[in-house]
Amino acid sequence: MSVLRLGLPKGSLENTTFELFAKAGYKIEGASRSYYPTIDDPEIECVLLRAQEMARYVEEGILDAGLTGLDWILENNADVVEVAELIYGKVGRKPLRWVVAVPQDSPIQSAADLQGKRIATEAVGMTKRYLASHNVEATVEFSWGATEVKPPYLADAIVEITETGSSLRANNLRIVDTVCTTTTRFIANKEAWKDSFKRRKVERLAMMLQGVLAAEKKVALMLNVKKDNLEKVLSLLPALHKPTISSLADDPNWFAVMTIVDKDMIRDIIPDLIAVGAEGLVEYTLNKIFF
């Protein structure tokens, strides 16, 4: 039987990734005891790896596919197939940034000011390419951790990943520039991508994961409305395509309307709908959406 060798990120993305897979219908177990967790699909074998290493193992064909950040694909200069972008992280659902940060009182204001300076980072290759793009020469040192505490005594600047910047501010650092904006990517080995079984398996996995992430941003809304107020209600309703409208069985002058709305719009749109005659509104969450 053919099997897809799938790399899952160990560390900060681990729990979030397992939760995402569970919502997509895949149950992963045993990760707390082994680097080879089980999944309830006999056609998939899972391996837990640091996201930093994933792209290299996928490129070499040791893994058929895996999940890692765009930043680590760039850092490893990996030649892989990017199957899908999956925007999720340890905490939120926003892209992350690798930024140049310096102490608040540092005279460094731009990339040019890094000339001759010492920079600490885990993303050495990415940082060197950033400096080269600005024609700047500086010393770039690999940081084994706690990078925020390096300035000003162990480094003049750092290149570090951030979502909100709160950790940098807590360490009295300010952002000078963005080196890279990154999101999670589902990647595949180029040879594995040519294999019809493995490609189909990866594409189906990616589809389900994307469906889960798409649903997190939406809610479904059902309501009843009189025929006279139908056009007013419809004018307020955004939808993936068009709202579903059907006559109520016991009264042809009333309609049932169902639509899908952005979650962050719901608090404003419900009062507006009620104001133009909508009744019996019901909001409910969605598991997956496929466009």
C-alpha cells in the first residue's frame, strides 16, 4: 500500500496544528510520547520535526510533504512545491513578521545604519540576504534562544519573529524594519508531487485544512422576513454567492433566508436586519467552508 510521509511541526505550532487536523477530520495521537504520532488514516505516516528543518527534509525527499513557515523555506532556500497557504499560528490567525529590532535609545534608524554592526538572529541566511539587498555589511551571529535579551551588550540589533511586537516592547526594543512576512505553508517534495497517489492525498488534506480555516472567519445566519421587506433585507446581506431564499410552507407572504456572513460583521448587521423587518434570526458556527 502506498503511504504519504507527512511532516508535522514540533514546538510552538504543534498543538494548534493537531487541533486544525482534528477539525478537518483527522485524529492524531501519541505526540506526547513519540516523534512518530499515529493518525487515523492508514495511508499517512506522521513525523514530528522542528519547523526550521522541515523544508530541507521535504526537498531531499525524506518526507513527501510537510507544514512549515515561509520563513524557513526561505531560510533553507528550499526547492519545494508550495501547495497551500494556511494562515494560522500559535495564538492568532495573522501573518507573522521577522523584524529588525534595536534598543529604544539606539541611533540605528534604518537598514543602512546596520553597517558594521553585530546582529543576533536564528534566521542567519534570511538576515544576510536582507543586508545584501541593502548593500550593507554586518556581522550576523546565530542566536540559540532568548534573542530579545542580546541588545545592547551582546548585539547591536536582532532579527526576530513577532506577531504583535509585545515581547519586543517588553524588552525595551523598537522595530526598525521588516525582513520577511511569513505564514504557514503546506509543502511537497517535487518528485512526490509527480506521484498521482501522493499528490491526490496532499491536495485533499490541503483542501480540508483550508476549509477549516475559512470557516473560522464566517458564521451562518438564518432569518424570516415578510415579502414586502425582502428586498431591504437582501440589500444588507453579503454572501459567498447569493443568499438562499425559500417560501415558508404555511404562508407564501413570508420567506426564509439563509446566508454566510463575516464573523466580525455580525454585531452590526443583526440590528440592521431587525430594523428592516427580519424576524426569527438564528446565528450558528460553521465547521468548514469550501469556495
